[in-house]
Amino acid sequence: MGKDWEFVILVFGGLVAAVFLLPALLPELAAAAIAKLLSWQVVVPSAEALVSIPATGVGFDLPRLLVGVGVLLLVVCAGRVFMTRGAQA
């Protein structure tokens, strides 16, 4: 596996770990972040969610999941283009 994939796995693994560990480690910060994300309509209450984030009471419904996947695809494609152009220089 190349260094690029190791970096991608590290970043996404870190994000997943943060999603699951942040509420357990920093409850006050997590509660404030959840309230802010709810007010910005980034997440929905878990009763309306298709996918719930454990121990937070919030999650993602289908439109938010689709937007998240679209953004993730754009970031991956942009990163690959950036790395390809950097390797050509």
C-alpha cells in the first residue's frame, strides 16, 4: 500500500475515532458541538435519522448522507488530481 493510501486511511480512521470517542471524552464540548450542528441542520435528531451516531442522540438522514458522500467523492478526486499534478512537476 502506498504512502498516499496510508495517509487517507489515517485521516478517515482519525475522523471515525473522533466521532465515537469525542462524546465519551469531552461531554461538554460534545454537547455544544451537537447543539451547533443541530442548529445548522447538519445532523438531525436520532428519531428522524437513517444512521445514528452512538451516544449522541443525533444522526444523518438520507439527503445528508448523499451530500456527505458527494463531498467525500469531490475531496478524494481533488486530492488525487493534486497528487498527480504534484508528481508530474
